[in-house]
Amino acid sequence: MADLIGIGKRKKNTRKSVSETPERILPPANPERLVLSNAANTEIRTRMSQKDEVFRVGVRAGGCSGLEYNFVLDATEKERDRVIQESPFRVISDPKSFEVLKGCILDHVEKDGARRFLVVNPQAQSTCSCGQSFAL
């Protein structure tokens, strides 16, 4: 199991990623679920070592703003997990995190040699200065 951490926030009513590449356009958000960008799908597929692994996205208490995202490649699913995406691989979340992730977009960005997952969350009221946590 591997943790894959990273978060972010995008200004409302814009479609550009905060990755500072103006030509990069994110997919439209869906108010009923988390949407993955092509870059996020590619990165997850690259990191998966086994076909039976699932990509688990969660929200947990932590960070200076109170909540943080958690990304894990996992070999097991729990009965109560919610499926976010079936193909080309399974993306799952626990029920509480699923509610927070509705309407968000998961992207993957590379900047200054650093690579990270970035969640564009229109529900986030604030993020901390380090960009690792958020508040609702």
C-alpha cells in the first residue's frame, strides 16, 4: 500500500488547472462524483503494479486547516466503499469522503521537478499556505 499525497484549490469559474500551463484544460466537474483528469488517470495507471489494486481516495482529519486528502493504492475493498470510477481501473472512496469529493476534480501536475495529485475542490473555503490541507 502506498500513500500518494497532494492537494490544491482552483479559483471559481475558471477551467484552467493551477499547474500554470495555460493550454491544460480540466474536464468538467460532476456534482454527483469526483472526476479524474487524463493526467490523473495516466499517473495512477503508471503507479499500479497489480491488476487487482484499486486507487483509494479519501479525506481525513489533519493538516493546519483541518482536513487533508489521502491517496492510496490498495489491494482490498471494503463492503461500504463507493465506486467513483470503474474503468480503466477502479477508483473507490469511503462513504464520508465520497460526499466531500462530490463536484471535485482530481488532476496530476508536475512543476519544478515535483509531481503531485491536485484536487480542485469548489467546496473548500480555505487552504493552508503550504497547500497540504483545506477547510470546508
